[in-house]
Amino acid sequence: MKKNLFLLLFLFSFVAISQTKVGGVVLDDSGKPVAFANVLFKNSSEGTITNDNGRFYMESDNDYDVLIVSFIGYDTQEIPLTSRVSYNMEVVLKESTEQLDEVVVYSGKQSKKNNPAVEILKKIWAKKRENGVRKFKQYQYDKYEKIEFDLNTIDSALMESKIFRGLEFVFKDLDTSRITGKTYLPIFLNETFSKVHGDNLLDEEKEVVLGNKNSGFDNNQAIIAFVKDLYQNYDIYDNYLKFFDKSFTSPLSRTGVDTYNYVLRDSAFIEDKWCYNIVYYPRRKNELTFKGDFWVNDSTYAIKNINLEVTKSANINWVKEIYIEQDFDVVNDSVFLLKRDYMLSDFSFQKKEESRGIYGKRTTVYDNYVFDISKPKSFYRAEGNPFDPQILDRDSVFWKNSRLEALNKDEKGIYQLLDTLKTVPKFKTYYNLVSVLGSGYIEIDKWNLDIGDVYSIFGFNDAEGFRLRGGARTYFGQNDPWRLEGYMAYGFSDKKVKHGFSAKFLLDKKSRLIISGGNRRDIEQLGISLTSTNDVLGRSVASSAIFTVGANDRLTNINLSTFNLEIEPLTNFRIRLGSSFRTLSSALPDAFSLEYVDSESPTGISSEIKQFDLSTLLIYTPGKRTIGYGVERKDINDNYSTLLLNYTRGIDGFLESDFNYSKIQFSYTQPWQLGGFGRLFSTIEIGKTFGEVPLGLLNVVPGNQTLFSIYNTFPNLDFYEFVTDTYASVHLEHNFNGRLFSRIPLLRKWNLREIVGLRGVWGELSDENIALSAPTNIPLRAPNEKIYYEYSVGIGNIFKIFRIDFNFRGNYLDSPNARPFSVTGTFGFNF
């Protein structure tokens, strides 16, 4: 979903006035751009550095008449500014010929030894856990955040294009970015005011949101979730800063000396505090790094001001610029507290200067710090899911008093602009296109109904042949207390109609007590997951894959009815009590059988399984963040772990149920952000079935005969190749995010990413269960002789959207039709 939303922002894209604005390029005397040159307004601490292409842009609220441009090894240039706005400047630096005695000159790659900047950096490391709110037992403060999205690089060609015909009024008031110098048009604004409470002794923090206000896509939960996920909190003192699912090495990191060059550029008084100014820039290209500078106090070694700009060569897609500024307030001689955090991202298909895109800007302001007021531990944990509809409906007086930074004229105009745009038919068409591609549903507002999802319309398998599916759901808003959803499908080969429907109701908002149920009658590829599911609406890729390896004929007719009761007594801890009744039979009996020995059948064999189950499911997702208070919420992060414990009790006799058994299953999934070494995704699963059950109720090791790379499956196993009643499996997949390829000159410019995987499973299958399913026409075998394992190597980010994996089977090569090697792939928009 997030990948689709990112694409949508580009489909849709087809500051107060400063006193001094400058922009241009810095070259050496041979005409080559000078990267990381220092650009500074004379007699000020306001400055920037040039990007990889030698370009810079800077503006100030103050009047300046001289610009200073310098770089180590070159003569410093002082350039008079004859007007308030000076764009397209071309500054030429000449190589320095002066010989300075007793001065160490740093150029190119800086030494890690005898470097005064590195010595200061070491003192920052020693003091970083003593700075800011960490100096106090408890803390609380006010936090105001605004997130804005703007169309950028607005020029006459865009304004006169057909896409904006009839919408020319939106260009009436355009402004220029103080970071990039590009014109922009605001299209979205989200404001949040909250109070943050923390306890360093308990290692707890809680944010209480008091007000939230949206413009633009105010009722589109999917888009808002995407925006929230883009901008998560970070601490510049951490070794790694996470943006867009990538870990960037912080310039204050303990590993920074291996990643960055540091130069002590200047020292000066800032608000009566003597500070050092240190410039940093990356040692190598194509790594996830920044360039910029920071001012640090000479006694506390606390950061007073820092700016970070992602280098253009960094291995990140669809983002042309990332710029961050943080300012800290001096409270007393030893306390520096974060005052303002500003982040700008320039999203674009290309990294060329002239390419159009979308700005994403987040400004966070902190104020009213209070310290050492303790609160009980229950305060941080008791209130699991607060719901206050007034948060979304605060009046203008509240926002006037709560904004710690006033809206500028452009931001004030967003609310009025979007209200006007929503009345324009052409804009509604564009908005609907964005919404459909992002959520997968076509909105019909007058009926409070969504049609879809559009991504499940077409399918193909051996039993149904070509397949069409259409569905709908109720949708009044993102906080709906109930939802009805269903679909119908038709297979052109078997000429049968299939369906699925569900209903869910939120009975209590605070405890999130939900009652749900549904029915599904369809054809499905079972055994895609070891941990069973009772989803009446979902459908696996394997059930509809057009291209498969070998015969895809082990499909099942399923008639499933469910009823569930779910509650969330503690934040991110859910308990679900459920019941289900299912009927299973082979969809292609000549190729695949689910028959089992049945002494009560006239033939001694039954081909249909009827089963009633009761289940208890415990799900714990520590660190998970969501938005919305309705029956369905949206996740806004993906770095949380998931622990799942499921107990199922099969009861025979009830509703003609066939088997009496018990099954217990546990799984643990954890993403690991390993700093500059990338991201590891891991899953462990174990399970056991007590009692005799046929093939349809056993645990099938998930094979994968499709051409798609699907996590948690074994791409070199056929469907039903291994069957178990006791199992343990592990899946590991690590994405280095280009760390290795970035060190290979011939591959560096391609920004490829290396992925490695290792997966294994061990299992047993009792003789009784084998005998019960003896009539089956496929061999029943478990990987009990030794652990079955596979490994893979992959290349990602091919042309920015493709990934290909080469998968190798480690053992059990004597199995009939064993596949020792396979190639799978996937595609999508990833940062």
C-alpha cells in the first residue's frame, strides 16, 4: 500500500519573504564543480555547503551585502551582493598558492589522528547521554508539529499544461523554498499539538495528542498513514538515523570517523556561548550519509545547531533532497534543549536539478519544558487506546493558542485553497485517481460505499481458468465503528460463482472490543503459511498466479464460516476468541486428493472434511503505531516485532464435525535495523498437532511454485512436498542496502542492493496421520531426517523497481522432481 501511495504523489504532481536570497554554482579554475564548499553570509553564522554538483541555495531574514565562499586548498572569495536576490551566481575558486607556517591544512580525505575536529567529536560521544532531557529524572514539554506537502518547480510550462487547465487560480500565490530556491504550491497540511511526558528512571515516554487538524486528504486514512510513516522521530545523537526504511550514519555517530571527513572550520560566540563549527562530508560515495556542519559548545559539548543534507550519491530512490535543521535552546550553563526541528524532503522520479517533484516538509517546535515531576508507571501504560473525537474538531481559538510557531501566509492559505479545489470537478477527478490507486477502492460518497479492491479483479489457476472478482465495502470515514465487506468471483473453466463476506463491529472504543464474522466459499491454495488463518476475504498469490513452475493443481474447495470476539486490554496486546466451521475438498480430484480413511463411510473413504474449531489467539506487537479509532486502523510504522500464540481445539460431532484434536502454534517475527549494515528480517515458527487428522488439517511446509519472491515460503519446494504435524522453522532475509556494491567501482553508480536469505524447517509426521490419509495420490513426507534448508542471493533496486533472487536447495535432492535451483523476483516502488 505504501509503495502505491508513493507513486500516487508523483501522479498528482504532474515561507515568508526573506531579505537576502542567493543561489548558484561553485567551480574550480578548470570549470569542475566544487562539492562541499563553504558558503557563508559575512559577519554571520548563517551558511551552507554546496552539493555534489557544486550548487547551493541560501536565504536569510536579515540583510547582507557580502557572500563568502571558501574551501580548503583554495583562495577564499568575497562576493559583493548588489541586490536582495542573487540567483544563477557562478563562483570560481582558484587554487591557493600561499604557504602557511605551523598550520595543518586538511584537504580531501581527512586524517583520523591529530585532527582537532575528531578530538571534539570524541568529547561529544562522552557527553551525549548527559545532554538534553536525559539530564533529568523526569521531563514533560509541549510539542507542535506541522507536516506539509507542496508541488515544486512550478514554471510557466506546467501552469499552461492541460492538466491544470481550469485550475489556474491555484498558482496565484507562489513562493520560493529557502533551501532549494524552487517555486512551490502547498497542497497538504497536517497539524498536531501534544504534551509529552517521560521518565528516564522508568525508561518510559508517552505522548498525549490534544489536537489534530488536516487539510487536503483529510478523510483518506491510507494517505495520512503514509505521510505519518515517512516522518518518524529521530535523535541526532544516535549512531544511526532512520528515514524511509533506511539507516543513515549520523555525523555524531561513534562510527562517524570511518564514514565522514571532519574539519574544524570556525569558532564564535552564539548566544553568549563559545562554540566550535565543524564541517563534515562523506568519505565514500553511494553510502547512506549526510553532509553539512554543526556548532557545538566548548564546555558541555552539546550541539547548539546542526544541519544535515543527504548527498546526491546516497543509495536512496525517489528522493532528490533531504535537508534537516535542528536548533537547541541554552537554558543554563549546562542544559541545551531541542527547540526546533525542520526536515525537508524533495521527492522526484529523477535527481536532475530541473526535475519536478513534491516537497515533504515537517516542522516540530518544542516549548514549556518542566522537569522532575514524577508520575506512576501506570500513567504510561494504563490508557491503552484513548479516544476523544474533540481532538479532530478543535476550534480556531485552540489552534491560535497551541501553535508554537505561527503559520506563514502559504500555510494559512492551504485550508481555504483545498476547500475551493474540492468544489472543482477536474480536481475531484485527480483526487479520485490518487485515492483509487492508493487504497485500491473506488469511492462512491453518496452511497458511503467503496468498490474494489481493483488489484484483485483478475486471476488464473488450473481449476478455475481465467477468473474475475469484484467487491465492495461500506466506508463512512476513517473512524467507522462498523464495516461490511464482500466479494463475488466467477471462474470461466469451472463455471462456478464464488463469494466471501464479512462484518465487524467495534462495541467499545477504549478496550477495542470487536465482534466479527463472515463466510467464504471459494477455491484456494492452502498450505501457503504454517500458521493457519481464518480470513474469509483474503486470497494468496499462489491461488491466482498466471505463471507457475510445474503443475499448480493442488487446489482446495473451501467453505469457511467464522465468528470472533477480540479485545485489546493493553496497548498492542490483542486477545481473540474465535470459532470456525469449514468444509474442504479437492478442486481437482483427478490430480490431487484430500481423501481419508473413514470407517463410517459406506466405501470406507471420505473425500470431504467437515470441521468445527474453537481457537484462542494472542497477538503482541510491541512498538506498533497506528492511526484511527474505528473498527479498522492503519499501521504507520513497520519496525515492530510480532509475537503470536494460537491454540485450536477441534471438536468432533458438533455440526457433523469429523475430528477431535488440539493444535498449538507460536511465531515470532522481528525486523532488525543493523545500522549501516542494512536490515535483517527474521521469523521463527513452531507448532504441534495432538490427535489424528487428515491431510487437509495438517501443517504443510509452505512451498512456492510461483515466479514471485514471497517471504516466509520455500521457493524450491512444490506445494504439499512436505507435510507435518510437528514442526519448527526459521526464515532470515538481510538487505545490505548497497553497502557492499557501493565499494565496487563498476557497480557503484547503479545503486544496486544486495540481499541474502537463509531458511530452514524441521518436522515430523506420525504413522497414524500418514495411515489416515493413505488413499492420497501424493506422497506424505516430513523433513525429519535432517533440517531442510535453502539459501538465496539476490540483487535489488534494478532500474529502481525490480528485484531478482537466485534460490538454491540445500538438501533432500533425492525427492521426486526436486528443484535444486530457482529464480524468483518481484517489483515495486521502494525508497
